Amino acid sequence: MEWLSSGSPLLGRFVISKMGRDKGRLFIVVGLEENGYACIADGGTHKVGKPKRKNAKHLIVTRQVDEDIRTALEAGNSVTDEQVVTALRVYRPQEGKEGDA
């Protein structure tokens, strides 16, 4: 299920929390709910097996999607915490400077 409004979370998309104690942290969307909530994970504090349930209004949605994770989730396959950690480690903001870590 993908939310229809532009700029909304979809499976595998990188998001940044803008509210709460995890403010400013990067996550990947691993689940979506009809009521406007996204299930997000970072593979560490919030594992894929027990993701953080977060109101989509409290997320900054990036343009980047991890295609491997998105494809696996849409096919109903499981994703490991290691896959999420690796994806977050190699994430590069599209608007950022080239070569920044």
C-alpha cells in the first residue's frame, strides 16, 4: 500500500523524525497503516520486528528509497535489521554535497 499524496512515506523510503525523543534521526519506512501512521525502523533501537509507530505528520520524507528493501516488503518477504542498518549507513542525501559522509 502506498499513500497517494505526494511526499508521503512509502515502503523503503528514508525519513527523518521531526518530533519526539528521536528527533533528527534517520529511519526507513517498513510498514504503513491506513490511519496516517508509518512504521519506521533503524535496525538498532527500533528493530524491524518491532518498529516505531509514528504519525506521518511527524516525519520529514526524503526523496530516496532503498529499492531492495521496498521490493522485499512489497513482495511480503522479511527484511533483516542488518539490511536496514546497511542501507542507513550508505544513505547519501540527494541535496547534499558530493563526497560527504
